Amino acid sequence: MSLKNISASLCFRGQRIFLHNASGWFGSVPLEASGDFGIHPEEGEFHLMCQVLFSLSHARAHTHMVAW
């Protein structure tokens, strides 16, 4: 699976990049995310919070269960 239809706002501040109000799809699962990460990938520090939109994913899960 891959991420698709991604929409987000990026804010560059000092040595950090902030991700605000990101939304998109991971396969058929709708996601929202926000977080921040450093501009130096070798340091490997990032903070990311992601949540599944419950009402849409619940409806999709129910649809898939009925179809099976």
C-alpha cells in the first residue's frame, strides 16, 4: 500500500520542518497527521502523530465485512 491524495501545510522554522493539517489515504484508510522533523536526516529525530478518521474507516470496515 502507499499514501495517496496527500494534502498538507509545511512550515520551515530554524532547523525543523513542521507538518500541519496533513490528510490523505493509506490504501482505503483515511488518515490525518501532524508533526515535525529535523532538516538533517542523519540525526533521525522526528515526531509524528497520525490518526484514522473513525467514521469513514468504520463505514469502510463494515462495508468490507458485509461484502465477504
